[in-house]
Amino acid sequence: MLGFNRDFSFEGTEAQQTIMREAFAVISKEHSSGRIGYYDLPEGSKAVVEAVGVLEQENSLLDSGTITDIAVIGIGGSSLGIKAVNSLLETKVKKRRELHFFENSDPIDISRTMAKLSKEKTMFIVISKSGGTIETTSIFKTLIAHFDLKLDGADRERVIVITDKGSALSKFGDHYALTQYNIPDNVGGRFSVLSAVGIVPLTLAGFDTNMLLQGAGAFLDSFFKGNEVHLLEKACFLYEHETSKRINVLFSYANALENFTKWYVQLWGESLGKIDATGNSVGMTPIGLIGSVDQHSFLQLLIEGPKDKTVTFISIDSFENDLKIPDVSLKFIEKTDFINGQTFNTLINAQCDATRASLVQSSVPVDGIVIEKIDSHHIGSMIIYYELLTSLVGAMLMINTYDQPGVELGKTILYDKFAK
Amino acid sequence: MLGFNRDFSFEGTEAQQTIMREAFAVISKEHSSGRIGYYDLPEGSKAVVEAVGVLEQENSLLDSGTITDIAVIGIGGSSLGIKAVNSLLETKVKKRRELHFFENSDPIDISRTMAKLSKEKTMFIVISKSGGTIETTSIFKTLIAHFDLKLDGADRERVIVITDKGSALSKFGDHYALTQYNIPDNVGGRFSVLSAVGIVPLTLAGFDTNMLLQGAGAFLDSFFKGNEVHLLEKACFLYEHETSKRINVLFSYANALENFTKWYVQLWGESLGKIDATGNSVGMTPIGLIGSVDQHSFLQLLIEGPKDKTVTFISIDSFENDLKIPDVSLKFIEKTDFINGQTFNTLINAQCDATRASLVQSSVPVDGIVIEKIDSHHIGSMIIYYELLTSLVGAMLMINTYDQPGVELGKTILYDKFAK
């Protein structure tokens, strides 16, 4: 179960009802027309889970159990979602195979990650929607050279590509007859975690991706049946405060949620930071925080700084960990003995509640999502929750939620610098 | 060398000269009067480095070489700076002892970190300026119970406390005759990395902390001699745009800088998010990004979203790593072959330049800091650079840069929940 609650007032006026109705209609049409594809992933990606199951039997390296490590080569939408799910589930599940991420064009990071791997035990998954991402291609070439991967011979089974059908990377995969999974054309990178992009590596790692899709599908169905009115209301509230509360903070009370907040930052920032049809710059600035740590970092600004922020708290009801603060008193440092004998689970959630209450008293609009416990089902629901929220706010702002024209200029400048 | 450059216009009008002169006078007086203590740390903490050198000989556990791991128990200002320096220097230096951080009240994280340690090989450093931080005290008690630490007996040498003189934790340390280092009263938590807070664990880890202090001192001296006018001008620019460019992004092009950006977020947010003397909420919202990764996440919002942001790029001129993109062409994915044969060092810095140029074309005010290479001296200078910048902007805003009254309310609410 996900629990939703809020401490901001929403009247539900006639005008607001209209805004919500229209946004619901827009995204229902995106869904039914097939123009936007992420809505179909909870159902459609079941076939990918099955295909990976078949691969695990047919690929001799996987079947023989020699593969203990998976190198995921991808960046942005081709890594953030995988890392988000991985960081959460690895707290609960003993993985069959470890995931290693090659993302950044940082030479120290690439060298370090390479040093952890041995060719014999590793499978390489290259992920790029467009097929031409410079970090991904450059790192892939480096790995081919470093590990002497023979794509036309002994190492053909060691490489998987995930990309759009017909992309350059897809043609490359076809040329070498590599195992290939495709991302539906109508699924954007930052909405692609439930496509092959996420499902293939997460399944190979040993996570229950069927349950992930089930959790996503359950929330999606409930929303389109009209049962998640709170989500429409939250979208409407955020939309109406687009200029006055331009910064949206996700304050997550668990270390394992840090990569989820990074996934959210991309989804929110890249989808909603746009020039609208009238030429105005609109956009919401996402910020990810981790509690209780960032109470000691960012909270002061939230309380006393400009009231230009909304805050969403995510907490985990049960960490399924009973580590306790011992019931002992240390001479002179007795001030926090009031928490003695309680679990850290109780402490961190009480800190979340107290911080939230202090923001409410300071007139900051807050809401909360309580995750019953960390499992695939809940994470799937959380993914769809944020994707739907993003689509709704984008529809209300009347922008194109799904493109990213602003990132092209830098690529052109880079190209011009070298390509003479 | 640190290189500074900028792409925003600053006229240096008479009014601006006055603002800069006055702010310089304010912080010069903070320094000379001894009211604010961080200015004295580059000089004053040399004694701490020396004291740790003596400890390494006198403490039988350190002297015998049995200690391979150091558990740092602290949060906020008592961990962020240590992590920032550690993440950078560990890319270059083989550590004598590994650092492990206990920060958050997250039960999964605490359990995991505990599981990595064995009592025999571990030294525990408890850091809390006030001496009453609930996460730190609770985790310390948990570690005492878990590792059966006998403070009045065999394990006395295994625990170090770092705190304000006279604090509850200080009295506790005195009671058990533990090794103790003190933080000067006039040094705030978020300005304390160059005090014993950072110097003790970083020296024990094996880093050149003398050089760290030297780098900090060199920049500090240069500033107070009037040689760093660019810093005053940047502070003035940020101050004058406090309401129109309220979000300040630090875009760091190296994974190893991620913890430095987190340190900056605390320093900037907690220092400058304040209610001023006239009752107005002022404040700057800090955001830390990592390049090139976040080009695929946040850049779209920077380019097309509201023009309410300034961006500072940090890049590393030489990673001292010659990993190259091989000069091979892969069939169909030749599009980025223009970068073939170049180092990743060249690629990541070219990406930084190109992204910056694209922001300049989009009328975003940007500036840049180029770090010649990663070493203690440069990191020390970077720390002081940001501390001085924070103090200058705070002086211009006429707020108290050094307190954090806003975080108390949540603590009271938490206390009231349990203490009956």
C-alpha cells in the first residue's frame, strides 16, 4: 500500500475541476491513441520479462552461471531508473548478478569501474534510445578494446543492446547478430524504466520485475478508473503555483531512495522545463533531499528562506529492520535518552513527521507518500505515480512534456569543436 | 592553480564598489575581532595535524598498525566536509586507513556499515559540535552495544571525541579520559571542515592535511591582501540578483566532486536562507549537479526553463588519467567518431565547455572555476573560496550567516513526541 496525505488546502472550485478534467482527458487520449507509450509498459513489458527468462536458458554464458556481473552502459534515462530500482531492491533481495554502471565520461570513474570487472564473469548491456549518445558509444568502444571483446566471434553472447528499432545501435546489433531488445518509439528516455531499458538488467540481476510491472499496472489502472483524485488535485495545486512555488522538493527519508530522487529530478526537470506555445519559459525546479541527513543541510532554507517551494515527504513505514537504540544512558550525554529502546525505524519516521510539522507551521505546502515497505510492487506504483503526475502537470501547462529540444545546442557546439 | 573566469557582465559602478568595500570590511572585522573563527583555521589547525602525528605514535592501536578502518560518527557539518575531501583525494592517494561514515538514522544504512567493520581493526571518532545531536548519540550508543566497547577499560584507546570544549560530549570524553579534540567556539559546524572535525579523520586516513591547510591559507591570505577581486565581484553579482536569480547551480564535471557539491549545498543553503533584520525571508537555493551526467537530466530546464538561475562550472584541467577513446570505428555507430583518439579527460572538459557555451547563448549568467589537478592544496583553496563567498554574500544581505535558528522547531516537536 502507498498512503497519500497532504497539508495544503485545495478547494476544488469549479475552475479547478475543469483544469483537472481537461488534463485527465489529455492524458487519457495520449494513452488511448497510442501517441505516448509509457502507459502501455506495465502490460506490454511482461513479454520482455518472459524473453529474458528464455535468454537465461538459451545464452550459454547465463545458463552456465558464469556471469556474476553485469555492466550497464547508459546515461540519463538509460541509467537513472535502473539505479533507482536497484538501490531500493538490493536492500531486500540477494542479487543473482551485480550491476555496474558506466555513465559519465569521467576517466577516473570509468577506470575504477573497469578495474572491478573480469571479462569472463561479465555481460555487457549497451543502452541508448537514439543509439548515438556520445558517452555510451565512447565507453562501449573503450570496453571493447580493454576486454578485447570479439563481437564477431567468441564474445557475441556477452553483449546485449537495448535501443529503438532502426537506430544506428540497432543496425550495429543486427550486423553482429547480438541479442537485442527494443524500446517502443513512443516511449521517451526518462519514461523508459519499465521498458526493456530497466526490465532486462533488473531481471538479470534477479529482481522480481513481474511484480514491478504489476505494481505499476495496479496504480495506472486505478488512476484511469478515476480512483486517484488526490493525484489530479496535487497536479492542479502544483500547476496553479507554477510561478509562486517554482521549486519542488522531494524529501525522502531513507538512503536507499537517493537514486529514486535523482530519477525524479530528471523526470520533473526535463519534462516540465520548457518554452510554452506562447514563447514563455515555464518550469518547475526539482530538488532531491534525503532525511534525516538534509535536516542538517537544507532545512534552514526551507523554514526561513523564501516561500517559493513545495515539499513532498516520502517515508517507508516498515524498513523490516529492528535495529534499536539501546536502552542505556551515557554519562553527560543523556539529552536524547528519550529515544532509548526505540527502533531506528521509529526514530527516522518520527524525524520525518517532526520536520514536516515544522514546515507546516512555517506555511510551506507539504504532502506525503508513505510506502508500506520496500518491494517491487510498491516501487512500480511509485514510478507510475510520478510519471502520471508529470504528464498531468505538463498537460495543464500546455507544454510538450516529452521532448527535450534544449539539450541539442550543447551537442552541436561539441560536435563543431572536433569535427572539422 | 585555480583558474577563475566568467560570462556575466559586471560594471563595477560606484554603488557596487561601495557594496563590495563594505562587505570586505565586515568580514575583515569578523576575522580580526575573532568573532568568527574559520578564518583562523588554516593557521590554527596546524597544531591539530601535529597532535594527530603524536597520537599515531602514542596510541598503541594506531602505532601497532592494527587499525585499518575508521568509523566517523557525525552528521551535517560533522560529516559533509570530511566526505567532500575524502572523495576527491581517494582518487589520488592510497589511504592508510579507510573511512566509514555513520550519519543517517536509517536502520538499513547503519546495519550495512556496521557489518563492514570488525572491532579489532576499527577506531571510532564521534563528532558533534553541540554534543547532543540525536543521530550521532543514538548511533554511538548502538555501536558501543554492538561492538561491546569497554570505554572504562580495554577500548579507551579506540574512541576519539571531537566537540566544543565544555559540551556534554566533551564532559563525557573527560569522564572516560578519551582522546579529545575541540572545535573552536567561534567556528560553526558547516565552516568546520578545516578544524579538528576534518583534520583528525583525514590525517588518520593518510591524506596530506598540512597541504590542505596550506592551500586554504594561501587563498585566504591572497583574498585579505585584496588580490581576489573576482570573488567580491561575484558575491556582489549574486547579491544583486538575490530575488531574480534565486537558484545557484554548481555544475561539477567529475564524479569525485559530488560530495563537494553536497558540502556546498549545506554551506550555501543553511548560511543564506534567513529572515533578515526587517523580517523578510531572503535566501539562495543551492543545487549541485554532476557533468556530463546531468546534461541528460537538468540541462533542458536550465536552457528553456525560467531564467531564475546562475550556474558555476567546476572542471578539473588534468585528471592525471590518460584513458582514451580508441581510434576505432564501429559499423553504423560512427556518428561520434569525431572524438576518437582523444582522452576522456579531453571529452569531459569539452562537454563542460560546450554546455557552458549553450547556457551563455541562452542568457544564463555563468562562471567557471578550473582546478589544475586534484590535490590537497587545491581542495583547501576551494574550501576557503566557498566559505569566503558565503560570508561575503551574507554580509551584503545583512543577515546572520552563521546561525541556523530554523532547524530548532523540528527538534522541539520530536522531543515533545517522546519525552513525557
